[in-house]
Amino acid sequence: MGDKVLVVGGGGREHALVLALYQSDGVGKVYAAPGNAGTASFAENVDIGDGDIPALRDFASKKSIDLTVVGPEAPLVAGIVDEFQAAGLPVFGPTAAAAQVEGSKVFAKELMLDAGVPTADAYPCETLDDAKRCIAEMGAPVVVKADGLAAGKGVTIAVTEEEAVAAAGAALEEGKFGDSGKRVLIEDYLTGEEASILAVTDGENVVSMIPSQDHKRVYDGDEGPNTGGMGAYAPAPVVDDETLRKIENQVLKPTIKALADAGATYSGALYAGLMFDFEGPKVLEFNCRFGDPETQVVLPLLKSDFYELCAKTAAGNLRDTELEWNRRAAVTVVTVSGGYPGEYKKGFPISGLDALVDDPDIIVYHAGTKLDGDKVVTAGGRVLGVTAIGGDIAKAVKKAYTAVRKIDYKDIYYRKDIAYKALARNDEGDV
Ligand code: AMP
Ligand code: GLY
């Protein structure tokens, strides 16, 4: 029969989690709540929102779910894991206390500074006067971050002090982010290249995954406003093996130990967003979950059984776990609705998906889609993540764009330069 697994969430990351679990040996049945048109191919979608914790708990209990894997941060920060654990239900993810590494940027910063984890200097401020003083002291450019969850919109990179003061005012006085903006962090601006490390931990042992790189800005060349992520690739050559060991020893392990020492033992996926400059890696942010769209390039290259990894994590049993990786490369190009991350229209039929299902090196992850009768239509800003696997990044990029060009819907938009930083390194011959 196999085990029953529930995936909470309904974006591209959750499609990738559903597929990896579906392909795992021990899994017999996958449910997705709420899922999307893509997860429906491998999982039974359940009509429960990812914020309805009591309904999710009751569903898991009624169906005797063997493991629930939580995708997004909001239910984790709201305590879904505490709720499941209290009901004796096995669950993959951190408790609310541990999820504060993402739920409060002030908490995360204090934890890092106390544990000696390399990160930008930053000061928490609760009043605009305080923020103005900090901004004047630090000078522009400077980064203003809302303390709490803000759906990826809480960070302002201010080029001038006026811009920084305006961002702090919007959060502290105008309530732009609600309670999430009652405190802000005024942070030193870092330069360099970014990368993401996804890791799993049981609170004591850490297993890191291959490095990846996201593309947050909407336009080519990293121009324009921030988005939820326009594409990703793995492995990211900015992080070599030696640097990855350094990140494990200087960032992941001390952070996990500091959380355990503070009585908030961390279990689940821990995401470190890092900036690499001449001094080495510095943490920009922690997330209490897998990255989106990083998961869509990392999991397709994982050879080890993903369900076994999640189950061992949830059971506190990760000692001596080593992951096996396919030595190829993966690239995801995200297609969005025209206008995103601003206003956009939904409900347009998507064509070209059938032409891609038989290619073993292509996976089309759904993010904002839904079924309208038997048609798949657009239903969000980020619509699809087209992942291609190739012998190297350049080959994967080529395959991904060949596949993307077969897909169409009204006002489709995607970046044309995903993985350009990795390709530039190859051109320079320094990889
Ligand atoms: P966060 O949500 O904290 O990752 O911030 C979103 C994005 O803002 C990051 O991926 C970076 O591109 C940028 N960012 C955050 N903190 C800094 C910083 N201290 N210096 C420069 N860029 C930053
Ligand atoms: N890709 C950025 C994130 O998952 O937060």
C-alpha cells in the first residue's frame, strides 16, 4: 500500500514536493491541500486552505496521514506543527517558536549576532525617530526590513536616506505591513552575488542540499521590482564544496545550536539566503521552509529518497544521513501573468502543456493555475515553472527555453536570462 502523505500549500514549490514524494519508494498516496492543477496529476487535491490549521489537522487525523509536509511559511509561523504534534500527528517543519527565524527578522538577527553567524550589521527600531537616527548614522544605501512576514514585500533597498525614511515611515506609521511592520530592522547594505542553501535538520544534525540561485527581480539583468522569484538554477557555481562546508560550520550548525539552546529546537527545512562578497558568505535571511522556486531545481537532481529524508527529519533521526545527487544541472524559467508583480488578469487558457509531458528532462511545475472544466487556466501572478535538466547549466538553459517557447497564454511574460551569472562564469573559464 505505502504511506499516506499530505502536502500543505498550493504553489510551484508544493508541486515539486508532491512530485518528489509521489516518486519516493515508501509512498502510496499523496494529498495536497489545496494543491493546484499540476499537483492534481499525482495527488488528490483537498479543498482546505493552507491557513486552516484545525481543518488540516482533522483531515490528517481522519485519513491517518503518516507524514504531513508543510510548504509555506505562514502556517508554520502560525503554529501548524505545534498543533499537529499536540494531536500526535507526524509532521515535517519547525514549531512556531523555531519558525521565528523567518517570522521575525529582529529575532533572526539577534540570534545570528549572538551566535557569531556572519551577517550584515542591523538595528531594530520601533519609532520613526529612532529609525531616522539609525538611517542617518548608517548612511545610504541602506536596507529597511519589516520585522514580520510580508509576503516577500517587506524589504526596501534604499538608495537615498529619504527613501529609507519613507520606507520606515510606511511600515511604522502608515501600517503598510500591519503588525509585521510595527518594528523595522535598519540594515547595512551588502554587495556581491547571492545564493540559496536549502538544508534539512532534526535540531542536531544538518544535511545541506546543493546550492541554487534565485532571480528575484522581474526584468532581465536583475532590473525592476522584486517578485516571488522569476527563475532559478542549481548547482550554483558561486558556492563550491569548500564554501558549502564553511556555510554548514559557520552558519547552519551554530544557528541550529543557538535555537536549541534557546529552547526552540529546529526541525524541518532551513533556508539560508546568503550574499557572497570578498569577505565570504553573509546571511541575508533565513526562511523556515524550502525555497520557491529553488525547490523546483534542487529536488529534480536529488537521487536519494525524499520521503525517507522528510520522515527521518520529522522523527529526529538524521544522524549520518548523506544525500546522493544527480551530477547534472537544472534550470527553472518561471512564466508569469503580464503585469506581475503589479496588477494582472487571470483566467486565460494555457496551451502547449501536452507537448512537454513526454520529455523526461522537462518538468512543468504549476504555481498559479487551476482547472476550468478540462482546460488549465492561469490563476495567479507566477503561473508555471518550466524546469529542464541538462548535462550542464548551459544545456539546461537551452532546453528550458526551447520548452518555454512551446507554452502560450495571453500576456505571458518570462525573463530571457535565467542563469546568466553561471553562464558568465563559464565564459570566463573560472568554473
Ligand atoms: P530578504 O527577504 O531578507 O531575503 O530580502 C529580499 C532581498 O533583498 C534579498 O534577496 C536581497 O536581494 C535583498 N537584500 C536583503 N538584505 C540585503 C542587504 N543587507 N544588502 C543588500 N541586499 C539585501
Ligand atoms: N526564493 C525565495 C524564497 O523562497 O523565499
